[in-house]
Amino acid sequence: MAAAGALLALPAAAAEPKIGVVDFQRLAIESPQGKAVMESMRAEFAPRERTLQAQGQAVKAKEDRLQKDGATMSEEQRARAEKELRDGARDFERAKGEFQDDMNARRSEELSRLQRTIVEEVRNYGKAQGYDLILEQGAVVYNASASDITPAVLSALQARGGSAAAKPAAPPAKPQTK
């Protein structure tokens, strides 16, 4: 009984922990750094994509020609056209697979670099604003909007611009915490 009374007499914890929530996906999509990554990927892979589209159209044209003219072709012409179609379709599928593999590998590299930049910015913001804990939005079941620091971190990323190597900007105004 005396111990329980002593516990009640103790003051509450020194301070309530300051907890924030951040939406990494939104930061990756809306930040200048994320937009720069997406634009860079588009520019890098657009020429190959156009080449693949042309190659696919050529295969389709060969297929259409074979269907249209196949009945009037000699056996030798038809066999040659079928072989060209098979070879073209196989080359197209291989090129498409290589393109997809290259694009996925490059996307993975760039998103990893972007993620490091965003995590660094969130950490810097959290330290500067005195947060004890920052959680990712996807891991949170409920979040009062007052604890969402995504807009503040997005502002800091925008202040840095598209450069991942730029120094972090001063944190924007403090959001309300619960």
C-alpha cells in the first residue's frame, strides 16, 4: 500500500514523447528529387522504348502480311515468311525482356539513392524539431493529421531542389503533435 501511494505521488514522466508520421511514398513522388529521378529514367529509356515499339510493329506487320498473303504464297515463300516471323518475334521478346530487366535494375538503383536522400532529410528534420520517434505512414493504423510531418519534410526537400547532395534546408514551422 505504501509503495502504491509513493508511485502515485511521483510526477508524471518528464515529457510526453514527440512522435511524427511521414509518408515516404508521397515524398518520393512529389519531391523535386523524386521528380528528377523519374524524368531521368524517362529520358534514359525513351529511345530504347521507341525502338522496341518499332520492332513490335514490324513483327505485327510481318504477321499481318503472312495472314493476308499466306494463301497465295509458294510453299518456299511461306516457309521463309514464317521463319522471319518466328525469328522476329523471338528477337522482339528477348529485346523486350532485356529492356525490362535493365529498366528494373536502373529503377532499383535510383530509388535506393532517392530513399537514402529522403531518410537523411527526415532524420535531419526530426533531430532539428526534437522528435523522439518518426514512423512511416504505411506502418501506422491511425494517425491524427497533426502528427503528419510529410508536408514539412517535403518543403525541406523542395528547398534543396533536385540535388541529392545539397545540404538540408532549415526545417519549416513546427507541426502540431499529439
